[in-house]
Amino acid sequence: MDKILIEGQKKIEGKIKISGSKNSSLPILAASLLSDSEIKINNVPRLSDVFLMIKILESLNSKVTFNKDFCKIKTSRPDNLRVSYDLVRKMRASFLILGPLLTRYGKAEVSLPGGCAIGTRPVDLHIEGLKMMGANITIKDGYVRAKVIGKLKGTEIKFKKISVGATENIMMAATLAEGVTLIKNAAKEPEIVDLANFLIKMGAKIIGHGTKNIKVTGIKKLFACEHKIMPDRIEAGTFALCVMGCSGSLMLENMNNDVCDHLVKIFSPLKPLYLKKRKKGECLHVTKVNKNLQSVKITTKEYPGFPTDLQAQLTASLLKSNGKLELKENIFENRFMHISELKRMGANIKLKGSKLKIIGVEELLGAEVMATDLRASSSLIIAGLMANGITTVNRVYHLDRGYENLEKKLENCGVIIRRISS
Ligand code: UD1
């Protein structure tokens, strides 16, 4: 298992090219199953989650080529419409295969996703939605077995809770269904808009994406298309929080205007962090300025709120700040595994229910720590940057799920960081 060694330092300075979004690539790769024509996707990040999704597509008879950041996919009818536990347990987003397979072939069998380090994360909303569209779904031996006679039927589906994955699964299923599907209380995340734009390029009829009401009018067939994946706002936000934790400045490149505006908005409570759009939003300049942080009260929320995927990194970046620092995790019930590791580095954090209180400390000390999930890993890297001495982060395979070349990108900005492979 690889480890990352990081030598704490005070400054980070340079340029970083932000990769394509993981959370947009995964559903878009799954959506390739909706057509038998060739799909071309640019700006795909080389991440272990992406490689796993490609493995799933290949297990379903798709021919995939992936060179640099360019992915070409051609599907053929799978011999077996089943995605095994072995593939789904490693990545919850594998469940996004269910909607496309069912709507295209009338049948699919996908393992229930396994347990997860950040909470129970059920898939009831995905299943209920597909049932409302006429699917017959049973759960047996840990597998969701879905079939439909003829086509899925468009209907009105109002989610009782906002879910990114369920919105994506139903939106994909609805593209080839009979009639109109109205998704109410849909998630509004930009990655959903990216998926919808991709589906529209394939010929799908979708309106309202990016709002809480999405309307999909089913059609008979989807076609070839080419699409560029949006920038990864969580990766960009993580690097911005590296600057918040240390000092210095970063020019984040390969961005877009909407992602820049979103980051400027969510980080506005962090007064020492100054973000400025450059080149009409293609770049975002992030600088640590000399301002006091008097009080910060941030609650994670669905888009356009503060993303839960940046909560752990935000926590780490504030560990040496003064002021009243309070965070609340509102999306997942147990996304605090990073806290005990941060405490081993000297952090003073009080956790009560879903609320965190951070009491700033003078110094953090480098230590050997263990990554427990993807975003927890990057919070440990940020703490390592802020600490005195050397921090060793174990189990970095979690990091490789969602960050492309993280250590190389930081190294180019003056950070002393090294991967040790064993
Ligand atoms: C996606 C993101 C993940 C992010 C999360 C929330 C991808 C690949 N992953 O995950 O990085 O942290 O959104 O922004 O895009 N829920 C149910 N029933 C369901 C589905 C979800 O109760 O059927 C609950 C979950 O337990 C959670 C909440 O709804 O508490 C939000 O989950 P959801 O938006 O579905 O997250 P994912 O799509 O899995």
C-alpha cells in the first residue's frame, strides 16, 4: 500500500491545472450504455474510480479506449446484464449503471452497494423512482433485480430527499422511457447539469436541469456525441483550502466561470482567502491575505450550498485559526472519521452530534496518520502541510479514487511531498 510523506511548510505558490470532475465523469461514463453509437469524452481524470467504471463497462461488452484524458466508448449488447458485488462494493457510483441498463435492455441486476465509511447511504430513492416508472424490482442475495415489460413509462417522481445519484439514475432511465418523466425535488448540482448536457448532445430531450424540477421526454434512440467533462470543483476547492491552511497563492487553471463563481461564494465566509476570477473564469487566483477570521459558521448543504465533499478539508484548514469556528455536517450522518486522525496531530476539535467546534492551536505536529475515505485523505494532506515536521499518510488508495496526481501538483508548487510505494 502506498504512503505519502509530506514535510510541513508555510507557503504554497504556483499554478495547478484542475482535472475533469470525477462526479461528472462517473455518471457520464455510465450513460454511454444508452447508445450503440461511438461516444467521445474529453477531460476525463485518470482516477481509480474512473478506471473501475470503465472496468464495469467492459464487463458489459463495451469497447473502451482511454488515452491521456480522452475516452472513446462503443457499446454492444452485453451477454450478461449483471454487475457483481465485487465491482459495486468498491464504488457506490457503480449503482448508476442500473437506470441505463434497465431502460435500454429492459433488465438489469446490480449488487447493492456495500457499507461506506461516511454513513449508511441507502439506494431506496433510486429503486422507488424506477418502480414508479413501471419496473419490477426485487432484492435477493444482495442484488437488485430489475425488469420491465416493454419500456419504462414516464411519470411524476417527487423525491422525499434530495439525492444526486438518484436524480442521475432516473434522468438517464427517463431518456429512453415512453412519455414524459417529471423529476421533482431533483438535485441541482453542476455535475447533474453536465450529465444532462451530455445526454442532450446524444439527442435526449431534457429541460429544467440545474433546477429542482427536471422534465425528460423519452425518445426511441440516442446517438453518438462528443463532450468535455466540467472541471472538478471539489479538487479546486481542496487546493484553495491548502492555501487557507498555509499561506501563499495558487493559480487554478482549466476552470470554468460557474465553478469559479461557486467557489467564490462558498468560501466568502473565509476572510483571509481571496479568490479572483481570471481570463473570464478559465482561471481562479487564490491568495491568503492578511485578514482576521473572527467567526465562521458553515453548514454543509446541497448545491449551491457548501459541499459535504469539502467539509473535512475545511476542518483541517481552520485548525490553526483564531475565532469562533463552527461547522455542521448536514448531508451524511457520520462523516467525521478524519477528526480522530487530525487530533493525533494536535488538533483541538469538539464533536457533538453533527456539529464541530474548532479551537485553534498554535501548532500542529507531523504524525503517522491513516486515510479512511477519499476526502478524509485530502484533509490529512492539508493538515500535513500546516504541521511542523513530517506527516505520513497511510492508505492513500482512498486519495487516488478522486485526486489525479495530487502529490505532483503540490510538488510543482514548492511543497515537499513524496509517494512511497510498497
Ligand atoms: C454524490 C457524490 C458524493 C457527494 C454526495 C452528496 C458522486 C459520484 N458522488 O453521492 O461525492 O458526497 O453526492 O453531495 O456524485 N440517500 C438516501 N436514499 C437514496 C440515496 C441517497 O437516503 O436512495 C441519502 C444519502 O444517504 C445521503 C443523502 O441522501 O444522506 C445524499 O446522498 P446522494 O446525494 O445520493 O449522494 P451520492 O449520489 O451517493
